[in-house]
Amino acid sequence: MKKIILLLISLFLIFTLQKTNGQDSAAGDLQAKKDSLGKSLSKAQLYIAQGKTTEASKIYTSLMAAYPDNREAVQSWLSVNRKKGPTGGDEAIKSLEELEKSYPANRAILFFKSSLQVENGHNEDAIKTFDRLLSFDPKNEEIPGMKASAIARTGKFNEALELMKKTMDLAPGKAINYYSLACIYNIRGSKSKAILYLEKAVSMNPALRESARKERDFKNLLEDPDFKRLTK
């Protein structure tokens, strides 16, 4: 009996040691990946400082393949390649669509594409892009609210609110959901409800104050005393 107990203890210790080693190895791999990403981004910034934008762009696109969720690589690529002027936004969207062909699973590309579509008033297209993002990441807590706001901008307020209700049922108590509700109600012209939900959002997550000051859906409230109070 003692031999069996000793054997079981030995097996348990071996399993625990293997598990710990495996966790240490995974943590080491993750850190190495982060270090590699950081070095590549720094190298690209050095190229930009030297005026070598083509070389920098190549680094950013290589990172898109290796890190499909990394937004910094896509954002940096956009800052280098995005044209200025009245058509700059639409041209940037087309550029991202070309990138998407090479990196179809890159969520960061889709995120910036949807953001530019919203920024340039292409809400129907943005809704489709949000759907594609959600197909990759159905549990995402950020995208449903963005999609609901885009739906509201097309005039479908009931549909937008229904989506937010479902989202909040699945993920209750999230500040970003109250923020999205504030956007939707302000788009609809219900300032009192917009302020109510924005107040709840920023009380739960004060960092949303800065987001609200930059939010296109709140532009009409920038000089509003209640809005200023909540976002100062």
C-alpha cells in the first residue's frame, strides 16, 4: 500500500513539474514574441526617420502576417501610406482592402477599415466589416457597440437598440456598452438619455472621458455644459 501511495505522489510531482515547465516555456515564448515585435516596430521607426518609408512599410506588412491582432503595425502602415486631402479616407480604405486580400485573417486591418468606413460615412459597408470581425471574434466586447452605432446612423434605431440589448444580456455590466448606448441615443437626438448613459459609462471607466471628447457621435455636444462636466 505504501509503495502505491509513494508511486502516486511521484507521478503527481512529475505531472506538476511538467506543467510548471510548460507554463514557464509558454511565458518565455510570449515574451520573446513581444520582444521581437517591439524590435521590428523600432526598426521600422528608424527607417521612417531616415526617409526609407518603403523599407518601413515592408516591416509593417510582415508583422501583419505574424501578428494578426496587432493594431500598431496597421496604424503605422496607414500613417506612412495614407494620402492627405478630400479623397484620402476613401483611398486609405481601398489600400486596406488590398492589404486584406494578402492578409484575410488580420483583425487589425478590418478594425481600421471599419473605423475609416465610419469616419467617411460608409456605414452600410462598416456594418459588413463589423460582421466579418465578429466572425473571427464572436465574443469581442468592443465591436457590437460600434456596429450598433453604425446601424443607428442609417436611421435604424430600434435595430441598433435591440442589438445593444442582446449584447448587454450576454455581457452585463460593461462600461463600453453604456458608452455605445449614449452614442445611439445622441444620434437619435435624445440628449438627456445620451448624457445619462455616458455618465454611467465614465463612472465605470473614467478613461472613456477622453474617448468621448474625440467621439464623432458627440461632436454636437462639445459645448454642452453637461457633456463638459462629464468629460473634463
